[in-house]
Amino acid sequence: MELMVALARGKFPTAVDNPADVDKLRVLAAAGLVEAQLPDVESEAQCAQVLAITPEGKAALDKSMAKPG
């Protein structure tokens, strides 16, 4: 959820070029939490474009922020 929190604090669209974060975005996009343009897994250039956090993603963020501790 750390990546989601960081994304929520920024503006869209936003580029993500850290390969580990691009992999996390693949999971978030597959779960329907973000809308993103993702590079092919085998592409040398691992740069993604995050277009938005979906309503489901916003709900997940709200839920994670409401948890104590």
C-alpha cells in the first residue's frame, strides 16, 4: 500500500520507472486499483504511466488508513 499512498499524494498522470514499483503497479492494475499503461514484461525500458487511482483503489486506501497502528 506504500506505493498507493505515494501515488495518492501526487498528480496524474505520473511516470513510474523503478522496475520494482512497475512490478507492484502490475499487481495493483490487475486488482483494479489503478489505471496504468504498463510496459511489456520483457521490455528493457520498464517505465509505466499511472493514469488514475480507481474508485476501488480509493476505497482500499481509505480502508488501510482507517486501520489503527
